[in-house]
Amino acid sequence: VFDLNVTGAVLTTMVFGELLAKQGHGNVINIASMSSYHPLTNTVAYCGAKAAVYNFTEWMATHFNQNYSNNIRVNAIAPGLIETSMNANLTIEELSDFVSTIPLALSSSRILSASAQFLSFLA
């Protein structure tokens, strides 16, 4: 889980970041999670990975801006809770505590996709 999320974000940003730096503009959109800010119990690798993706995204935004161009945008989408097998065993108390900290509370793949499309068209 950790390698998939962190290494995936770092490697793809490195490969495409080189192209963005050469052309001086573009977008990087990473997928973080509200677990980056409010970790769930029993998901330490996932929460740690998503926190790392969030931190890496902030660093890359600063790095591109200071070293290449302020026309390269780097964002992370942090969706709310999407029902998966990973969170199926959470208690009502855990879910209530977590959902109360999220602006949209529950999310979906459609909301995630729409958010990515919106950010990609802001050029």
C-alpha cells in the first residue's frame, strides 16, 4: 500500500515533471486522502502513504514554482470516505468521528473524477 501510493506519485511526477519543466507549464494532480489529515485506525500504511503523497505534493508545488515556472500547478485531491473493503470493518464511532471532519463527508469515484477534470482544465 505504501509503495503503490508514494512510489507511484513520486515516479510519475519525476517522469512527467521533466516534461513540464521543459515546456514551462502543465498540471500534476495527485490523489491524497482525508486520512492524510485525520488517520483512521488499523490503516497505518495507507494513512502514512497518503500523508506522504500530500507532503510530496506541497513540496513539488514549491519546487516547480521556485525552480522552473509558476505556470506548473501541482495539486492533490483528498476525497472523503469512499466505501471500500479497507474501511468495511470500521466501527460506527470511528466512521462518525472521521466523517465529521470531512467537508463532503462521503465521496464517490464520480466526485473524485470530476475534481480531477476540473483541476486539469484550469490552465
